Amino acid sequence: MGAVDFAAFVEELARVAGDAIRPYFRTALGVEDKSRGAAFDPVTAADRAAEQAMRALIGSTFPDHGIIGEEFGDDRPDAPFVWVLDPIDGTKSFIAGMPAWGTLIGLLKDGAPVYGMMHQPFIGEQFFGDGQGTRYRGPAGDRRMATRACASIADAVLFTTSPMLMRDDERARYAEVEKRARLARYGGDCYAYCMVAAGYVDLVIEAGLKAHDIVPLIPIIEGAGGMVTDWNGGSALKGGRIIAAGDKRVHAQALKLLAG
């Protein structure tokens, strides 16, 4: 599959997902709770409609490809090419009418992330990476992105969606990083990771992520010069406890603190 063919196809995936989502945003849509008694984990008709639209397009265009999706599970996850889909990353922001959410589309080739896109159809922004480079397209124009230098946590802008999503022990370890950071902010979901790639944020630290939450973002950050690992410095492909950084120096410092 050539790069030109993929670029056109991922744009089409983003288009059909956006067309499915936009009619629901900032409307009185129904919300279901997937948590089964744990922390609130919402899902909406928009999530399901967007993933169904993307799955249908993948199935008709590349019937041999696998799919890992948030709402409808896995289909041939061991195939040579596997699409990783999160129709609305940031559903809590979505249902609150806040625009800090996006559609995540990733592609694994032989188990390695080779393409990723974050598409925000309401604002009209796209962040696209292939591990070798990252591009932005939106109201601010069309340009390449790069992370910024950050030698110390004391100079770092740090994001996490919410420390309350972490277990007590994880929250305590995260707090050791936060209290040393220049600025710490909560929220953002996938947008925070894209801001690492854009050079505005230096660290994102999360826990409890699934593969669909992070795989599409890895090529975006790595293509801009950053890095994404788990809290032990290992692979982030399975999700779990994740740290993304724009500079390897601040990444190393944060890892040491997260290790206790």
C-alpha cells in the first residue's frame, strides 16, 4: 500500500467519522455508562456511529485488514495490517460541550505503528504522523510540527487528563513529577499529546489507557521528534501507564520519579 493511497484513505476515514459525529456535538444526546459501577465511562451514539462508519469503509476497501476499536472490539488483530480506532477520544469533554476531543486513527504494520491521525471535525484540525515526520492541517494553515527542547522538569509544561483516573499509588508517583513542573494542567485527552508534537507541551503522563487511546498518537509524537513509552521505559503499544515527552532529557527525569 503506497503512501499516497494511504493518505487519501485516512482522509476519507476521518471524513466519514466527522460526518457521523458532528450532528451530535452540543446537542441533547443520550449518554450510556460503560463502567458497570466503576468510574464513569461514557459512550454516546456519536461514538458508535463514527466507529461503524470507519469499520464499514475499512471492510469494503481492505477486507484483509484487522481492526482494533474502542466500541466494537477486535477483528483479526493479528493481521499484517491492523487499524486502531478511537471514534471520540475525550468523550467526557464531548458530552460537556468542550472541544477537547478528537477521532484517533492508527495503523499497525506487522505490529508496529506506522501511521496515526488525530482529527477534530468541529474545529477542523488534523495532526498526522508516520514516525518520520508530523504535519498539522487546520485553521492555522498546513505545516510540519516539531517538539521543543526541554532539559529539565523545572521548565516543563505537564498535562494529565485527571489524576483521579490513577490508582492511589500511581497518583502519588505522578505527584512527584507535578510538584516539580513549571506548569501542570488537567484535561486535554488526545489534544495534550498533539500539543507535545506541536511544541507547546513537554510531558503527558497517564495511567489506565487502552491500545486505542495511544497507538494512533505514537507516530504523531515520534514523527515530531518526541517519544512515548510506559512508566518503565518500555513499549506503549498495549496502553497502561504512559508517558509522552518532547525531549529525551525530561523523559528520563520523569521516568526516574515515576519509578519511585
